[in-house]
Amino acid sequence: MSRTIVVTSGKGGVGKSSISINLGYALASAGHKVCLIDADFGLKNLDVMMGLENRVIYDLKDVIANKCSLNQILVKDKRMDSLFLLPACKSLSFENLNIDYMMKMIEHLKEDFDFILIDSPAGIEKGFQYASGLCQEAIIVVTLDVVSLRDADRVVGLLLKQGVTQLHMLVNKYNDDDIHKGRCLNLKDAYDILSIPLLGIVYDDHLMIEANNKGMPAYMNKTLSISQCFDRIVKRLQGIEVPFQKNKKKPLLERIFK
Ligand SMILES: Nc1ncnc2c1ncn2[C@@H]1O[C@H](COP(=O)(O)OP(=O)(O)O)[C@@H](O)[C@H]1O
Ligand SMILES: [Mg+2]
């Protein structure tokens, strides 16, 4: 059955777009057909981060104006045949689109795709509410700092109110050294604040920044430990138990988070 998942956060800059893209690649390489929707309409980032900017010809505005079909705005990825991008449209505001129209669009996409990942705009404004209104499931991206986790807690409350009950926490920019030196919160703190299951961690790695800037997603470099983080996340999304961390320094935490 097809799954529609919104990738969201409270605080901006925690890595929603990076996670959406790399998870898209990881799901596609595990044999799934994936559609990434860039719902951060004002910014329009995913096409650039995936190196697909020059391939975007039409956008949602053209579909609404009957200038092209929904299938024509989907941009096929250069590296993965089963990964497609529905790009954002700068001159259109996501929340001003007709919700029934968007629901129909998602239903149509569900016929063709195994996973639809929606990269939500930051914050809890209309764009976020709109994006999450289209899903049953959400990945809440956090970093291990108080502001990110407090803001995420607010988002969890709003998602539950909207009826999005299948919630996963994903800790991005995870840095073992910072945790052990007490420079940031740890995974138990994060769990205590949010009380939602941990789907996985993605290491803090400057190669992620470089990859995003080159339009060549970090996941595609299979030698990176970041790439393995996403493979584990894909397995957990499918209900397969995988060790939480290779470097098992905290067996208690591993038992808590699986
Ligand atoms: N795991 C990571 N390690 C290092 N930098 C990261 C990581 N994930 C994201 N970044 C960087 O953090 C910044 C914000 O990421 P982005 O995905 O645009 O966040 P958001 O979509 O939440 O605003 C970018 O410069 C990105 O390259
Ligand atoms: Mg973003």
C-alpha cells in the first residue's frame, strides 16, 4: 500500500530538505517507486539540491491552468529511474491551492507510487498545516538542541490535533563527540521531550553540505556512513528491526529506542 509521509520540523534549517532527498534515494534504491514533493513553495530547493534545476519545465501552476498534465510536471531523477520530483512553484503559494485539488492529486500519485514524501516548509504556519493535512504519517526532523526539540514538541501537538498519528522522530546532525562532552542534549533527552519513537539518526557530516551544494545527494556515495544511516531508516520504516547504532556505547538507549 502506498504511503504518504510529510517530512517536517518546528525549527528551520534542521535538515528537512536534506533528509527528504536522501531518504527518497534510499527508498528508491531499495526498490520502491518514490515521488518527492517540494512543498516549500517560497524557496524551491529540492530541484537545486538534486541537480535537476535545468530539467524543470512545468510546475503546478501549469497543471492548474491546463497547460500540461500532472505526469508532465514530474521530473525523473538523473540517477534513479524510480525517483521523481514534483517541483515547487515560486509564483504559487502552497496554502492558496485548493485542498480538494491537492487531495485528488495525492490520490492520483498514490496509484503510481509506493512512497510520496512531502518536504514541508518550516514552522507551524499555513504551509505546514496544509502539507501535513495531506498525510497520515510524519517524520519530525530534530537536532539535539533545546529550541529544535521544544519547537518539534509543538509540531507533534499540532499533528496529533490534525489526526496525523503515525509519528517518527529523526535526529539529524548527530555528533557523538558533542553528546559525550555534554555540549548538546542526548537521545534520551529528545525522547523525554517528544515521546515519539526514534526512526533513526543521521550523522553531522560536512560532506552532506558539499553534496547538497553539488546537486549530488550524499546517499549516492555508498562509502559514507550517512548513506548507511538512510539504509537503516528505510528498514525501520518497513518495520524491520535494525541496530540503532553500529557503535553501541549505550545499550540501555538502544533498548529504549530499538
Ligand atoms: N547531516 C548533516 N550534516 C551536516 N550538515 C547538514 C546535515 N543535514 C543538513 N545539513 C545542512 O544544514 C543546512 C540546512 O539543511 P536543509 O536540508 O536545507 O534544512 P531545512 O530544509 O530544514 O531548512 C544545509 O546547509 C545542509 O547542507
Ligand atoms: Mg528546506
